[in-house]
Amino acid sequence: MNIQINANPKEVLDGHFNYSNMESAYGANTQYFTKNGKPFTPIAGELHFSRVPRERWRETLLKMRACGINTVSTYVFWNYHEEIKGQFDFSGNKDISTFLKICREIEMPCILRIGPWCHGEVIRCGFPKRIHKMAKKRCDNPKYLAEVKEFWQGLYKEVKPYLDGETVIGIQLENEYTGSTEHIRTLRKIAEEIGYKTPFFTMTAWPSGKPDKDFLPTMGGYPDAPWTYGKTALKPNNRFAITSAKTEDEIGGDLFKSNAAKKGAYDDVPYAFCETGPGNQVTQHRRPYIGEKDGYGVGFAKFASGANWLGYYMFCGGANPNDRLMQENRLTGYPNNYPIIDYDFQAPISRYGVCRSHGDRLRLMHLFINEFDPEICTKQAYFPKWKSNNPNDISFLKCSVRADENGCGYFFASTYEKGLQYQDFKDVSVTFESKGKKVNLPKIDVKAGTMFFYPFNITLGNVHFDYILAQPIAKTQIDGKTVCYFAQCEGITPKCAVDGKEISLNFSENGTVINDVKIVVIPYEKAKQFHFINGKAYFLNGTVYSDNGKVYCEYASDTDIQNEITLTKASKRKLPYNYFLYSTGKRSCYALKLPQDILKDLFDVKLEFDFDGLNLQVFSGNTLINDYFNIDRKFVMHLRDYKKYIEKNSTLVIRTAPKTKFGISNVYNEIPVPLYSDSLVLKSADVIEVHTI
């Protein structure tokens, strides 16, 4: 297979954007973002402070940083803070001021998504009931705007100290707005009159399809679409494709029909995302399973396609508060039913703070951006001509080059698309032409189901490499040498070339020394244990973060305390929220008896159950504390978040409901769930330990 990629660089211009209303370290041109005048790639991960216990805020933000996230995004849901007019609540997990204080302390910039309409799978999309009942809302209705102003004034008192251009660096107004941008301009005027200052005002680029110089347009795209109505696997739709197309048709498809944008509409604004999906929240009627490659693949494809602001929704899962019903459901007039509590989202970091395998993969890509080539955003993306736009056409390789004006760059390739099975591509040769100069990349075989990139025409230390057939992660200086860490490109033997001479690269810990450069290539599976913290490399199996110079690793020990816990069938009892099990089948109850002091000397305990039912709910007394829509026939619960309930009542009740063939409980499960069973079996109770390095 011969592939030709030609560079046709766009001129990088000032853009004369009006995204900011203050002096700050941040800026933007038509191609990329800057910080202190230097090229900068924001890597923003969504974490909803109000959906995570405040005791874990700092730890969770640091776990995100260890995954390469350099900016946090968060929704501020109106009905969390002012459900009743004039009665503001910023206590407990809703204490946004303390959350931003932590962001400032650890130097993690924050994007506030202040609505007033947010969605976020929250009841009435964040609107208090009185606002939801308004005949004219989400428009320039003076009565509606007065209510918005009152809410934002209350919020402003909490966030004012952090509108310094360093802590809060972005404010998103509205979300998925279908009307005229003039309304969002009105919202900005209100925010500015109150006193909100920010380097970036942003808006979602869907469904308007029209960029505006007053708002940074941000894109989205997900690995699946659980909000759609069908009960079969989605048809492939280039969700994972490396492509020059910047908008996605499917996102928001539960709320409006079309996201179509004119070709080239976003060519003169920096390519930014706020909702790249490394996971999906499951709905009652659709249960896609987000595997490692699903959770990695969309972000990889967007980056390979030239994205210079990566924004993940969600990067860390969470849980809705249980003091009232806060989840979106069809009873409130919206299309989807969601769990009352669970908002794990199958995110790279779980709702309990555990880094999943797609978080490990994404970390490698983020480390490359932060630690290997911080100027990657200056390298524009170029593509071969597609043979077809048919999503099912897998006869050609989806690939790109990101390169600078001197022809120094990276080749990206992907043969992964959820729902499709690619064949291997043999003898792939790529010619990249820039400014009349041709670069012939090495001939390779590309295995099906792989995603990778490698550098070419690159100088490291005093050595100019024709290419390095391995995926770069990080580089540093050690004893006068430029030490570079690479991951194996899956299925490809690592090697490099210098002045036309090919050099084999092995997997030795000592690496391969070429002049003043040492190249360390790591087998891909081992590379997922690679961490680069404070300029040092670590190989750690677990969830890692650093704080005040110390490195911590959370992991499941070899201690299983299952024999201290009993799970038995119990008699049925009257419990609330029976309707929200969404099943026409008969319910069962299980008693989960725990030692009252189970967490006395332990950091955490992870319970894992085999579960064959459709949905379940967990109660402490009559208080709902957890629930789960079955995705993969595994139910996992970490006890540390429930310590106060266990100390009060060490027997929890789990109510289960089966999947049935008809009615509301006839749902799509990507991983099949048997009919008419609600079997629940405790498989393990692993002690979670924290190792300090």
C-alpha cells in the first residue's frame, strides 16, 4: 500500500479573537494556544466537584495530573446550589470555593461550565424547577435573565478570589445551544457586569456550526451513543477515524437533529474540544461497554487529526447526591433514564478514584504532549485523500502526519473502529511532501486494531534521526545525555535510522546509546505502567499520584477478607425508588453484612460481585446509597466512600431486578445479560493499600 500525504500549511494568524476579558498568561491564534507567549496544549479533564466526596478532591485532581491532565473542567449545576430562589447552598460537596482553593494550591487551572443550562445528565439539565416551568427560558426573556443574574451573583461571591487568570482560565456559557449566538452574547454581558473575568469564554460548537470571535468553539465526540433509541449495536460512523472533519453528527442527537457544519467553517479557529469521550454514561435502554481501546481511541483520533485543546468528558466519574432525585429521567420530560446515584461514566478514572486501562493509555499520549514535544500544537495535521467516506470501508489506512514547516513531524495511524474488524495492512509505505521536499517513511506492516504514532526527521540531542519506529513518551537530561522513553508501536519491531543507517532498538533497560542520546523502548503492555513524575521515570502497577514531593501508588493487595463478609438472600422489604429499577421482573433482596470496623485500619476495601440482573440498588436502612445499571455483569463497590453508613449500620441491603424479554427491561447490552436472572454473588473483597515511594 502506497500512501501520499502532501503538506499545505495554513498561515498562522492572530485571529483577533475576543475570547478573553482580562490580561493573563494565555492567548490564542488561528492554530494553537499560548501560555506566557509559548505554544501550549491544554489537556482538560472533566471532574464534577459536586459528584465527588470533598475528602477526595485533592487526591483525585492529583491522580488526573499523574495521567497528564493539566487543566480540570467542571459543571456548576444551578439546581445543586439554588433550587429554592434565594437560598444558596455551597456546603459539603457543593463547596466550590474550597475546590478552587485546592486547584490553586496544586496549580491545576480550572474551566467553569456555569450554564445556566448544563445538561450533564442532571434533572432538568441543571435548572431549578421554577426555571424549568418558565414558558420562555434559554432566551433573552427579561424574567429569565433576572433569575440567571441572581444565581450568577451568588456563585460569584464564592469564586471571585479565583477569577485571577490563573486558577479559573475558562468559562463556558450555556451548552448545546440551538438558538442564536446573540443569547450567549447576552449571557456574557451579564457575567461581565457581575465581575466574571477569564482568559477564555467558550461555547459548544454543536449544534450551531458557526464560529464566533467572542467565544472559543469547542467540539465533542464519543465512542458510543447510549442516548440513541435503538436496541442494537450502533453502526460504525468513523467515531475513531483520523480525519480532517472537525464536527461530529451524532453528539447531542438526543436533543436535536443536526450538527452539520459547513466544510471549512472551523479552519480559522484553534481546534479545541470540551467533550472528547473516553467513556459513556449508560442509559436504561442502552448499555455499551467501553473497553480500553474504546476509551483511548476517540482522544487519539482527535489528537492525530490536529486537535490542540483536548477536553475529556468525563475523565473522572462520580456519584449524584442522594438527598433528592437529581438524575435525568423520562418522568422529567427528557429522553433518557439514568441511575439515581451512579455517574461512573466508564471514565479513565473511576468514580472511586481508580485508574483504568484506558487512563494508562491516555497518560502515554499526554506525557508526550507535556514532556516530549510541548510544541506539538505548532505542527499542523495533514491527511491522505480518503478513498471513501463510507464508515464501513476498511480497505484503506486512516492516517495523518503532524509536521512543522521544516518537515519534522510524526506519522499517526489507526486500524481501530468499534464494531469493525480491520485486516492487517502489509508493506505500507508513506511519502510525505512538504515545500517540494519528499520524505519516504519506512515500510511497515500495520496490524489490525492498533493505534500508534512515531517521529521522523527529528533532532534529539546532537543526533538527527531519519525516523524512530516507536511511540515517544518523555525525554529528560541525565548525566549529559538526552534520555528518551518510547513505547513499542504495537506489532512493529522498534528501530531507528540515522543518516540512512538503520539501527535496531531493543527492550533493554539500559536502552540504546547513539552519541549523546539514549533511547529506551518499552514493550507496550509494560509501558502502561510508565509514569513520569518530577522528571523521573517510574514503573508502577496501580493508581499513581504525587503530592508534596512524595509519590503514592494505590493497589489491590494479596489480602482478600471475603471470609469476614456475608451475602445472603433476604426477605423482601419496603424500600423507596422501586420504580427506578426499571424492570418488569420480580425483585430480590440481599443482606450484605460487613464488620462495623472494617475500615478501621485499612485505606479501602474493594468488593466485586458477579451480577446477572438488569439493575440493582444499595440501601443503608431506607437510605439509597448506591445503584448500578448492569454493563459487564460485574458490580464493584469501594467501601471508603460509605464509611459513615457502615459505622452506623453494618448491614447493607441490595435490591436487584432481572432483565426481561418485554417492556422497559428489554434493553441493549453489548455484553449479554441473561434473561430473568438477578443472581448476585460476592467474588472478592480485596484490601486496597497505598504504597509511598
